[in-house]
Amino acid sequence: MPSIELKSYQEDEDYLSQENPEPNRRSQYLIYHHNSNSKKWWIKVTLLGPVSSTSGPSEIQKSTKRKRREEFKVFVQLINFESLPLLRDTVTELILGKDLEATTTLKLNHGAEDSLNENVEFFSNLKYEIREDPSRVNYPPCQDFLFFRRFHAAQLTDKEEIVDGVFRVIHHGIPFILKVVDRPFYQPRDTYVLRQELENLRQFQGVPNIGQAAGIAVDSNPYSTSMTADQQQVVVGIMLEFYSGGSLQQVFDGDCFQNYAWEKWPLQIATALSCLHRAGKTHMDIKPSNVVLDSCGNAIIIDISGIGGITRAWCAPEIQNEISPFELSFNLRQWSDVWSFGRLLLEITKHAKQNHYVKHLKSIAEELTKEEISKRMSLADAIPQLTPPGSWERCIVL
């Protein structure tokens, strides 16, 4: 006997600013189980346009989101999903509307006419279209990343969320960082960002002072239709090396800056950033929280997709107000990285005990953060001047 497992409900809330009585788009996610053949389908039922309530406009005006959700839930359970050409191993979006170009009318289950849902007559006359849900969480197939070691998600324990979508996890007693695909406020672009980060991690494998990948977290495709046959393995996250020293932001926020051999950080960060640039890559989000420390106090640049996001306050003046900064030329993006590094260098000098070397770093930082690109010092010119005084090879246990 088929059954339905209801999931989340969504509404397009633009109608509120348009002063319409109800949304022009609402969706209900569900899983349709066909127990007789051990199969299931993920489905998103989307209704376009308002519901023509038999109670009249005044009743629509008083309708609440809770009432609309409950009515829609009742309705979707009346749909004869067995009659639809559902898509395997993904999320099928069933789009309903009176004005669709489609000619096929939605089929309801027997006895739907006896439903208490007052809009059942309206629903029974809707046309429908089928497509793959473009807003679904897109899990990349494992075979796209043969270079990386696989970690089975079921073997990751002691999950501790650090920020949205990023966790500290344990695998056989060893700590790692896990960046998941299905993160809060997921957008389809997020999967593209993840793919790009994995490509960059592969390209910079073994490069000093750049965050290293441990592998990929894998699991069965959550959208698999068959529940008995071998299910497709997909990437559910990136596994990254865990750096026990925390971030520079945490160091700045603490009261222990002088306990670190910090003098080597400027050269390490600049050299890593220069390595990205020489490979035709930019970081675009250099800031204290994106530089971490390993167990020996070495600075490591992380979050190297280059397209994941920016922090406006840490962007160079020339791109501060850009709507699409990742679409700028490589030259502009590279100079923005240089400016951001200069600002980071200034932040380091603010926390360091003042001496000749700190004054020297501050003067370099001021050159790196010139407002005009034509007057800004390049990384190539800055790096030879960042060599710390003396030897800083001592290892701090963190």
C-alpha cells in the first residue's frame, strides 16, 4: 500500500510586499513510498497562483500560513502519484497550475471528492508539468573525485558544529573538519563552490601553508529510488585536516598573542597566497578567521574555493560595492587579495609588542593597502621584506 511521508512546506513571501491576499507559489516536499516494490521517490509539489476558495475573497484574506499549509498537506495526500512519470534517484517537482501550457490534468485518488478539503474541485482541474527540482540539494557522485580518500559518513562520530555547515568530527579517534553539502540556506551554487574547492584542494595537495584535504565524506544518495539494490554513493561533504591551533581571529580575541612565534606568519601567509596567484587562483576572503594554526604554530590559509563568499569589510576599496566580485578580472581579484593581506598584516602589528620589526611590517602593510592599485605594493615586492628576524623553528604544543 503506497504511503506519503510529509516533509517541509514553503511559500513565496513576495506576496506580502505586493499586498496580495495569498502567495503565488507554495510547495510541499514529501517522500512517496511504494511498499509493494520497496521503492521511494522524493517529490516537491508546487502550486502556481492563488487558490480559488469556495468561501470567497474575504475568507482568503483571513487565511494564515498555518491554515494554508494544513490545507495543502491534505490536498497533496489526495494526488495519485502512481499515475505520474516520477523521476528516479532525484527530486521530482510536480508543478500545478490552471494556466500551464501542459494539456494533462492532474489525477486524484478515488474518493477525493469526499474530502473535507473545500478546494478539492479547484485542485482536480489543475494541469501539471514534471521536471527535476532545480532547488534540490545536489550531491556530486563519488566517481567524480577518484583522487580523494573516502570516509563513510556513518563512521564519523562526535559531530560538533563550528559554524553553519562546518563540523569537527572524529574518525577512528582522529579529529577532522567536515564541510557538508546540505548546509543551512543551501543554494544550488553551493555545490559548484564545493566542486571548485575540491579541485583547488587537489591542485594544492602537499603545498605548505595551504589547508589540506583529508578526503571526501560519502553516503548513499538520499534520493535513491530503490531501497534494496546497490545505491549510488555520493559526496555529502569535504573532509579537511584539523588544525589544533585555532584561527588567527581566536588568537586576536584571546590574551596570548605573545606566546606564539607569530613573526613567521606574514611570510607564510604571503607565500601561500602568492602560490595561489601563480596558479591563476584568487582567495577573495582573506581574513583572520580564514587563517588557522597547526600544532607547531604555522599559519595555514583555509577556505580556498575562491568563489565561496566574501566579507565586504575585508575587500579592497575598488571591489567593495561590486555586485558580482567573482566575475571580475583575475587582475582585480588578485589586487584585492593583496589589499586584504595588507589589512591582515596591520591587524597582526596591532597585537604585537612594538619593536623595529613590527614597525617594519606596519610600513609594508601600509604600502599593501594603498587605495589606488597603481600605488599598491605587490606581493612579489613584499615577500622578500617579510623574512622574520632570527630563527623561529620552535614548536608550540596547542
